[in-house]
Amino acid sequence: MPVGETLAEAWKMRRVWWFTASARTKARYARTIFGNFWLGLSNLFSIAALVVVYGTVFKVEDINTYVVYLGIGLVVWNTIAAAVSSAPNLFENNRIHLQNTNMNPIFYTLEEWSFQFQTFIQSFLLVILVLSFFKGSILINVFSTGLLPLLNLFLFLYWLPVLICLIGARYRDFYQLVPIILQLVFLLSPILYEKNRLGNMIWIANLNPFFRILSPVRDGILNGQFNLPENIFIFAINILGSWLALRVLNQYRASLPFLV
């Protein structure tokens, strides 16, 4: 099936995969007092604890800027890590449906993407609102210099997990490998510390695809920095990655029920 037809089919099912993702989001915090606010609150608690610890370790002078720097980086990283870590078992978790229905597998990838998207938005809005008390300009920056980097983030959150879940369907060991890779990438990424602290090893950040997605989002929202050529290049990579992911998904469609 051509990629265009797959996208058309996905668009026809948009209300279904969006609704099922919303139902998962609501069910996760059913019978809780704060409900979905826990998504943002959990991130705020983590930000507060890490700011105290690493602000002391790195002897941060401008604590207000560091709070926003760490906060935005952590929210974006948590979303990327959640999407990637859940990807290897995506088709395994939907095994019964894959084996007993003719539903296009793109449905399950879009449902998972919608779930991660909704989780991010609900957490991000609360965190940004709180962080604006430390630096008020970030609210304006979200809509001025942050939109294209955020769009690149959302595209990245779709195509990379799709490729990972296709690999995970064939090679079960991949599920064990992904958490290890994520932990190493987190420690090597300038999320809790500034990029220049890497010194001669700054090339690690430059070659880190996760950081190359995270950095423009944080720079755009924190400082109002917007590198148009860089963001256009990342957008082009995301479009190519999305096309590749859908192309591979179509190739594996017939064999997926037998792989899971």
C-alpha cells in the first residue's frame, strides 16, 4: 500500500485513535483528586528536587534561569523517553487485535502517539505556567519561537518509535536494550547541565539525535533563540523519517500478526 493511501486511511480513523488515547489518559488517573494534573505535578516535584541538588553541585549563580533551563529540558526528555521506551512492545501489547482484526497497524502507532502527545501537552502547560513565574518571557516565546521546534518534537515522537516498535516486533532483545540506551543518552545529554560543560566532548551533544530535537525547543522557549535553517533541516529529516517509517510499516503489515 502506498504511503499516501495509508495516511488517508489514518485520517479516516482519526476520531477513533484520538478517542482511545484520550480514554487511556483519563483511565490512568481515575478516582484521583487531582486527575491529569498529576502529569504536571510529578514533573514539578522532579524539577524542584533536581534544581536543589544540581544547582548546588554546579554552583549555579542565576538560579531562576537554571530552573527554567532544567525544567523545559526535563519535560521534553521525559516525553521522548516515554515514547521510545514504550515502543518495542507496542505491537506485542496489541497482539490480539493484530491477529484477529484487519485493522491497519498505523492505528496502534497513532493511538500511542496521541497518548504521548496528550500526556506532554497536559504536563507541559502546567510546567510552563509555573516556570513563567521565574521568567515571564517564556509564555510569549512558546508561541513566537517555540512552535516549529515543538512541531519537530511531535513529528520525531511518531516516526522514531514506529521504527523501534517494528524492530522490537522482530527482535525481542531490543526491549531490554532500549532502557539501557536511554539511560546512557540521558547522562550524556546536556539536560541537567549546560552544553559548554562538556568541554572537548561537546561533539557528543552535537551527534545526539535526542538532544538535537530537545535543544531547539529549550532554546526557543527559554531565550527566544530561533535558528531557521537548523529547524527547517530538522523538519526535513522528520518528514523523511515519517515517510520511511510508514513505508516500512506497510512492508511489515502482512507479517506483523505472525511476529507478535
